[in-house]
Amino acid sequence: MTAEILDGKAAALRLQQTVGAGVARRTGAGGRPPELAVVLVGENPASQVYVRKKRSQCEEVGIVSHAHDLPADIEQETLLALVDELNAAANIDGILVQLPLPPHMDAQQVIDRIDPAKDVDGFHPVNMGRLALKLPGPRSCTPRGVMTLLEDAGIVLAGKDAVIIGQSNIVGRPMAMELLNARCTVTICHSRTRDLEAKVRGADVLVAAVGRPGFVQGDWIKEGAVVVDVGINRLESGKLAGDVDFDGARQRAGWITPVPGGVGPMTVATLLANTLDAADARDPVY
């Protein structure tokens, strides 16, 4: 068996086109385009790359992006004051504070300060709670992007045994809720999990988000499983690698995401979708 590739680039392009059409409908009906405030603190190279991609793709679909680039040594209260200002701004539909923040800052306090209705990253506790309760609201970009990618491929999830490796608030926990809402039976694995290999071997759907290149061995994968690799790790050679041994896993899986070109593009495209959704919720024009 050789797995089919879950092409995140192609699916992301289709989602971007859908968002672009939604923005055009808003403006065509006399409404304003969605507006997103992107806050970058410091000069983390990876964060700068991500922010450039987000700003560029906003422009492509007609979303207005406002850049707020701040020095790494600013005080927490200065950043919180900016968040308050953006919360109060009538024209701002979404607020994105790029993580990670510098070590002297409390990221959770910043996330908590964002108006939940403008939390297009989907990290606010209110929005996490709404996801857990199956209520509408902004959903975390990477997990929502994964669900969109699987839906785009026509993969049926109901009744499947799903295993997630990683319990972060950004991926692991909201991913578990997304899969539970899709009627999967979900197991979350972490550093204290016993016999991880056995749990992976039983997974119909595997989501790896541990941040260790090649951590999941190819021969652990169940025949025909859906493998979603969220890991993006830069090797000494400069190449990017996922958390899963791609070559080995592809010989057993039914579907697999590549790294790069799998989950990453979906995360950015989902941010655009979240921003359009936030604008439609705050200022409906249809």
C-alpha cells in the first residue's frame, strides 16, 4: 500500500478562493471588507515568515491587514493596551497576536485580553469552551484546518479510533474536541503515556503534534490509517521534517499529509476563513 497524499496546498487554495468569494459578496452588498490586526512582538525569524504569509494572503483574498510590529523589549502592559485599543476599534474584526511572545511576557494573559469575538486564532478560553460544547464561535486554526483538509478529501471520520500525540492548547486539546465532535473515539497521548506504540498501532486516525522529527516510526502505523503530521521541524541540513517517518508511514497508511505542504497551508487559510466569519458575525450585510 502507498498512501494517498493529503495535499494541503491545493485544499488551502480552494479555501482561499471560497474566502475571496465571501469577501467579494460582502463588498458587493455594500459592506466593508474584513479587517485583521496582526501583532508581531520581536524579531523571531519563524514568526516573521508566518506573519508575512498571513499578511500576503490577506491581501490576495481582499482582507485588509493592519501591521503592528513591536520591539521585543516592550512591557506587557504596552501590549495589553494595544489589545484593548484593537478590541474597541469598530473596524477591526480579528486580532492575531503571533506566538511565541518574548520570555518576559505572559502569553495567556494576552490571549485572555482579546475580545472572544475577535479571537481569530481561536485560543481564548471562551472559544475553547464553545468548541467543547459544540457551540458556534472561532475555532483554533490548525485543528479546524485539519478538519477542513479531511473533509475536502472525503474522509469519513464517524466511528473511527483517533489518536493524538501532543496535548498543547494550540493543537492537541482543540484537535481532540474537533475529532470528538466528528464522532471519533479519541485518545490523547503525552509524555506520561504508557505503551505509545500500541496506541498508535490501533489508530484509524493519527494526529502527530509533538515537535520531534521522525518520532513516530513508520511501522507503528495501522494499515490504511489516516496520518496527519502537524510537526514542522528544521533539521541540521536546513530541510523541514514532520513528527512522522514519512517514507515508512506512507507504505502503510491510506492517507498522509506531507511536511511541508500539508497542515501548514491549511492553518493560514483557516485564519482567513475565521476572519471572514468574524466580520460576518459582527457586521452582517447579506
